Amino acid sequence: MLYLKAANLADIEKEYPFVRNMPRDENGMTNPWHGVSRDEFNEALNTMISSSRGENLPMGHVPETFYFLWHDDEIVGQFRIRHYLCDSLREGAGHIGYFIAKPFRGKGYATEGLRLTLQEAMHIIPEDEIYLRVNRDNSASLRVMLKNGGYVHHEDTDKYFVRIRKGEPK
Ligand SMILES: CC(C)(COP(=O)(O)OP(=O)(O)OC[C@H]1O[C@@H](n2cnc3c(N)ncnc32)[C@H](O)[C@@H]1OP(=O)(O)O)[C@@H](O)C(=O)NCCC(=O)NCCS
């Protein structure tokens, strides 16, 4: 069974290796905790959990919920929802980011994970449209967005800016 679960303390032993092994930055999906030690991860996980509550945010950051995509008892991906737009998100990374671990790519996990994340986002995000951004050379991610009802709102030399209208049937 495929499901999303917000970052939580009970799953720490599975969350830890997943986050440690996620690259620091792949196609703009960043991970400040790449390579952390198990001890450091306690604080990292607390940061993720408090971020979803809007607590202890770095200056200028909006609340962000970190979800893991689980297939049965295994984590295959991470999805993030930034709760609302600020100027930098509106012009930049938008509301949602995602990552699927390499061994699990090409099996439809991102497509299904984004569908599940959009269901969550509908209850969190106040704007009428969900904003996403993707590098022009990341065809797989663009495809994932388009399959979830996205359309290219505008583009620049190296990015597509995609939006998904809330309430569109998926
Ligand atoms: C991009 C990413 C999320 C895709 O995850 P995934 O689980 O492999 O994606 P899916 O299997 O759900 O779907 C990929 C789709 O792209 C297509 N695709 C894959 N490689 C492609 C390519 N080079 N060109 C065009 N389409 C491609 C697949 O065929 C599939 O479409 P289909 O179902 O119509 O056949 C994953 O590669 C990843 O985590 N990359 C690193 C982080 C990242 O790029 N995040 C997104 C930032 S915007």
C-alpha cells in the first residue's frame, strides 16, 4: 500500500537513513541534512516537525510540512508542502517539492505521491492554485506535474513555472 505520512518521531529509524542518503541538491530539491549523523538527526527531525507547526522558522520562511511516501513499511520518497506563498516562493520554488530515491524511480511513485500530496495541500494552502517549478531539463518531473493536472503558466530560460488549479479532478 502506498501512503504519505508526515515526519514523526516514531518512524525515526527509517526516516534517518532516507534523509541522510538524499542528495544535498538534486534538480533544485534541496536537503540540508544530507550526510548527518544519527545524533544530529534528532535535531533535524525536530526542525522538520516544528516547521510544519510554523515554529522556530528561519527569517522569511513560511511553515512547511515534510511528508514521507511509504510503500508498505519502506520509505520511497519525500514530499514537502509550503503552506502559503511569500514573494520569494511566488517567483521561485512554489508550494510543493518532491524526491523519489533512485532505486524506486520510473515506477510511478512520484505521480502517485504528488496526487496524494495535492489531496493534503487542498486543506492547507489558501491560494486558488498550487504553484510548482521545474528545471526545463527535468522532463520526468514536468510529466509528473502535467499528469496531476498541471499546466505551464510561464517559463524562463531554464525553468517551467507550473500551476495546478485547486479542485480539478485528478
Ligand atoms: C523527478 C522524479 C521525482 C520522478 O520520480 P519517478 O517516481 O521516477 O516518476 P514517475 O515514475 O511517477 O513518472 C515519471 C514520468 O516521467 C517520464 N519520464 C521519465 N524519464 C523521462 C525523460 N527523460 N523524458 C521524458 N519523460 C520521462 C516517465 O515515463 C513517467 O511518465 P509516464 O508515466 O507517462 O510514462 C525523480 O526522478 C526524482 O526524485 N528526481 C530528483 C529530484 C527531483 O527532480 N525532484 C523534482 C524537482 S521539480
